[in-house]
Amino acid sequence: MNKDQVKGAAKDVAGKVQRKTGEAVGSLGQQAKGLAKQGEGKAQKALGDAKEASRTPK
């Protein structure tokens, strides 16, 4: 596991928490920020997955 995978997963979870909190309090702005953070996290994790796959011999 590399740092992009870890940071990406953490951003995804943080975004999910932010989105759910926004839903709970009725804040569309927080929901949108949470979704954006989730997207960033998923993208960063995918980059880390690709890096890991390229290093692993088959």
C-alpha cells in the first residue's frame, strides 16, 4: 500500500462524513463539499492503485 492509496481512502471517508453531516443539518453546501472531497479521494486512491499495480511483478 502506498501513500496515495492511504490518503485517498482517508479523503473518501472524510468526504462521506461531511456529506452525511450536511444531509443531517440540511446544508446543501456541505453536501456538495463532501461529494467533491469523496471524488478527490476516489481519484487519489485510483492513482495509488495504478502505481501499486505497475510496481507489482506478475
